[in-house]
Amino acid sequence: MSALGERRLRTVEWEDPRELASEASGMAGLEFMRLVADGTRPPPPIARLLDMSIVEVGPGRAVFAMEPAEWMYNPIGSVHGGVAATILDSCMGCAVHTTLPAGVGYTTTDLQVRYLRSMRAGGGRVLAEGRVVHAGRRTATAEGRLFLEEDETVLFAHASTGCVILR
């Protein structure tokens, strides 16, 4: 027991990300994202770590879900802003990925997040929706929103990103 109370433990398991990346490089982005969304392929380690999952995917669009939890807290008693940034970066990046042909990758060049309210454990599942704004040959941009699943008007954050296309 620590000075503040009972200690907690969290264990995370994941599959080899190199195998997943190798398989992804041989498929069109949308095809691969659909396999991860339906559970045919495992999620990447970051998704296991944050307990986030893909609930919808389509051309230029990806929706992730996550249940805010106590282990995500910062020292002031709310979910750390980096968790919001990570799920938004993930859904927007995957939205971009759905627009790419086999053998083409991407990486985030910049991420702008505007935080509107804090998330807390027990407040309900949240969704992060990413939509492509521009899908060019060398760059892509996307926008994202992080909101309460049961009430889309409860907006926690919104974001935009730029991605470089790796051919």
C-alpha cells in the first residue's frame, strides 16, 4: 500500500507490430483497416495499451471508441490530454490510411488539438471520428472530433492533422 492508498496493476499484451506492418504494406489502406476493424487482424500495440478500437471505417473516415479509465488520469484527477491527442491522431491517421493504395504509407507531420472539456472514468464511452479533408499525392489533411458516444453534442476536443504520403 502506498501513502495514498491501495496500489493498482494493469497488464497489457500485444502482437508483434512488425508482422502487422508487413502485412499492411501489401494491401490497400481501406482493405487493411477493415480487417483490423472486424477483428480479422490484431490492433497495433497502442490500441491495446489504451483499450481503443475501430468501430467504423470507410473511404476517408475512421471512428475509434474508448472507455476513459482511472489509469489514464493526470495528477489533477482527469484523463490526461495526451490520451485525447492519441485517439484523435489515430482516427485521423487511419482515415488518411483508407485513401492509400497498397505499398503506400503515411506519417503525421503535425497535430493541432483544441481541448474543450475533461474526460473522467465512469463518464461513458467516447468516440473519435476522423475525416479526410484533402487526399493529395504528397500530403493529406484530416479533421477529428472526440465526443461522448451517447450524446454527440458533448464534445471533449477537436483536432486537425497533416500527413506526408510515403511512396
